[in-house]
Amino acid sequence: MYQGFYNLTSGMLTQSRNLNVISNNMVNIQTPGYKSDKMTSTTFEEEILYRTGAHNKGNPTELGSMSKIKTADQTYVNYAQGGFEETGGIYDFAIQGNGFFCVQGENGTVYTRNGSFEVDEEGYLTLAGVGRVLGMDGQPIRIDNENFTVDSRGIISVTEIEDGEQETTQLGQLRLVDFADYNALHKEDYGVFSTAQAEQQINIGTNGQGILWKSVEKSNVDMVEEMTSMMSSQRALQSAAQVLKMYDQIMGKAVADVGKV
């Protein structure tokens, strides 16, 4: 009977953690570039069961294996590309294809698919709450003229006419990088990732790679799938709680009533 307490309690804790992951996905459904998480569970230290006689304990018969505890295993990130939404905002960018924007974080460069940028008080392109966006030269991009244009290669430029001649000034080019192993990326707050692995430069303009200006990549969270997972997890949690309550009542009966006989 005590085994049931292990099974049910560990199941409740696992489902509670799963609900936290699901709720975080649902909260970020409107966050540009957000990548959904999925938690997987596993068992803890399987044991082999044997059957023996009441008096003769020799030659036990193997019945099978079981585990008393269920636990969270790992949370995986779904890096699938989300849809694109045209916003009209001059500081909004979306990556078409693989890759990440580079942002100057407090503890080094971090990476994101969230291209909903803004400019700070000094005119630098920034990701709110994180830091300044880096260009191809590894330096923050400063935009001192709002009449700029951006091409599919991420080149930000301003065209002006002086003395009847057209002059184009390049303010910077968005730096896009990719990585060989996405499993080595560490997900942090504000939808950014950090990693110790080397960056791989992306050849923008090849294999469908490019920058969409005045657009953002939407979250890849599937609300229907998350709602279905949430209801399934809630029912499993409620069922485990109800059966655990029954176990507690039975144990109470065993101690209060049977124990007196």
C-alpha cells in the first residue's frame, strides 16, 4: 500500500511541473519569436519483483519490473519557425529561415528570434530588457535617422539627396548567426538564448535566408495543443489527488479500527 503513496505523490509533482511549462507557453503566445517548451517525464530506479513461497524461499519466480516514482526528465525547446506578422513598425524585423539575432547582454552576447526592437536614448537599436543589437562588425547598431530602409540582407541605410546628388549612408547590417547543436542552447528570460559553442555565420540571401522588415515572427505556440495538454495534465493531477485521499482514508481505518482488533 505504501507503494501507492510514492506513485501518486510523484505523479502529482510531475504533473504540476508540466502545468507550469504549459502555462508559460500560453502566457507567451503573443511574444514575438517565442519558442515553445515541452516537458518529458521518466521513471526513477526501476525494481525487479519476485514471487517466492510462503515457507520455501528458494527458486523465486521473476514477475517483472516496476518503478515507484515518476519524475520530470527534461524540457525540450521547439525551434520550429513561427508565422510572420506584418506590423508596419520601422524597428521590427523577422528572420526568414534559420538563425538568431545577436544582442549585447550583461554577461556577453545572447541570441534571439525576437526582432521587436526599439531605440534607446542614445539612438542604439535595442531589445527591451536585454541590450543593444549587434551588427556584422560586432558593434551595436546606432540609428540616428528614422528615414532609413532595410533590405533582405539586413542592411540598414539612409538615402539623402544633397546638391542634386543621391547619397546613401549605411548605418549597419544586422548580424545573423546559427549553431550546430540547438540542444546546447540555454533558454533564458526575455526569449533569449545563451551558449558556449561557436557561432556559425549565415550567408543571408542564400537558401531562403533573409530579413523581413516591418514584420515580426510570431510565437510557435499552438494554443489548441497547449489547451489539450493542460486539460490532460489537470485530469491526471486531480485523479492522483483523489486516489491519494482514498489511500489516506484506508490507512486511517487500518490504524484506528483494525489496529484495535
